[in-house]
Amino acid sequence: MRRSRFVEVNYVPVNTMSDHEHNYEQNYEEHDEEHDLNSRTDTNKGSTCSSRGRRSFWIGITVLLLVSGVVVFSIVGETHLMNVKTQQQPVVDSELMETKLLMREMEKKVTQMLDYVQRKVSPLVDNLPNFALESQGASLIKDLRSNNYDWLPWWLPVKYVTNSPRIVIQAHSLPLVPGECWSFAGDRGHLTISLSHPVAITHVSLGHITKDQSPSHSISGAPRSFSVYGMSTLDGGDMTLLQDFTYDDNGDSIQTFEVVGHEEKVFKYVKLQIESNWGDPTYTCLYSFRVHGKRSPVIEA
């Protein structure tokens, strides 16, 4: 019997590729791996860029919405303010009209008050004729008046020239000017005036600056008590006391006094006698003196 012989053969893979082919395949595999790596990297980059793009988009949308909201809010606010102003405009116009009407009424009242004062007071000062006005023909009797006040010592060679007493009967514009007066020594003095016309005397006016006009806020040299006499001749035989008066140092600068009880007498001369002043023992100042009355065909005193 024949025995079969088996020969054990070990199979060993034989590399049939050449070295060149083997290197090509290896390079190809490495290239594929690098390509896969690059693909994954590009994919990650694309994903990141896409995420950033979406974020920028939503931020832009948010900013746009905010800006739009601000603009809309501004427009609505301005519209509201315009509506409010439009609604308030009639009220403002009405208030302005009421104010104008009130001012017109006040102007009318002030005008009426001024007219009243002019009718009641001004005629006694300005509108009544002044018969003791030098420019109208009145004059002072030189020998029938007090001496001027000389405040410089007698032994000085230079003398201070005071204003003439004529200033008392000259025209004065109001307000009176401080210092534009006639001064006589002491608190008692007098002067005599020849009137421009024989008149029945109804009022007299005496003038001095007020305390507000005085630099010292005092008018102690202003006349206080004074008397007015009427005469038809200069000999004084028929001198008539018309009335005694008191000048108010807190009153107006020009004060007018009514003469009562001598309406039927006509006088050509008037004597102004100052009896006292408001406290200054050295001198007294006279700014203005006026005589008011009526020329009428009555029997002279």
C-alpha cells in the first residue's frame, strides 16, 4: 500500500509590487489622510465663520431695532409736544388778550387820575396867572426887603455874592434847582413886591426844594411860618393882613395856599413876611413866591 506523502508548505505572501509602486501607494494614502484632515479643518472653519456671521447678523438687527425705536419715540414725542402747544395756544392767546385789556384799563385810570390832579392841583400852581412874575411886569421894592446873607467873615477881602432877591419872582421850571434861591440872615425876613397888575388876591404859592432834593436830606433853612400883607400904596397906611400860613417841610416843593375873606379888595403891592424857618438859626432861603388873583373892576382897598 502506497503511502501518500504530504509536504507541508508554508504560504508566504509575496509582494509582487515594485518599490516604485509601493512608494506611490504609500504617498497616495498619506495624501488622502492629509486631505481628510484639511477637509475636517475647513469644515470647522466654515462652521466657525457661519456662527460668527449669524451673531453679527442678529447684533445688526438688534441695533437697527433700537435705532428705529429711538427715532419713532422722538417723532411721537415731538408730535405730542406740538399737539400740547397747539392745544395750549388758545389759552396763551386768551391770557395775553386779558392782560392787554387790563393794561388798557389801568392806563385809562392813571390818565383819569392825572387829569383829576391837574384839575385840582395844577391850576393852583401853574394855570392860574401869577401877578408876582418879573417877566410879566412885577418888581421888587429895593428898600423894603431884608439884607442878603453873607456867610464869609467880614474881614475877608473877598465876598461871596449871593443870588439876587429878584430870583424869588422870576420864572422857575420844576423841579426847583438846589441853591437857586435868595438867602437872608436869620430866621426872620421880608420883601415887598410891586405886582404887575392890581388884583383881588385869591391864592399865594411859596416854593422851596424838598428833602429828597437836598444833599443833606434836610431843609432846616426853609420858611416855616409866614404872613402875607396887601397894600394899595407904599406908605403902608392901608396894609392889610391877608392871612398867616405854614409851609410844610414834608410837602411838595411848591405849596399853594388859599386867601379867604378878601375877595372884594384889590391890592397893588404885597409884602411877604417870614416869621420862622425849620430850625436853621443862621439863614433862610426863598426859592419862589407867587401871587394869584383876579383883575376885576372892584373898589380898591
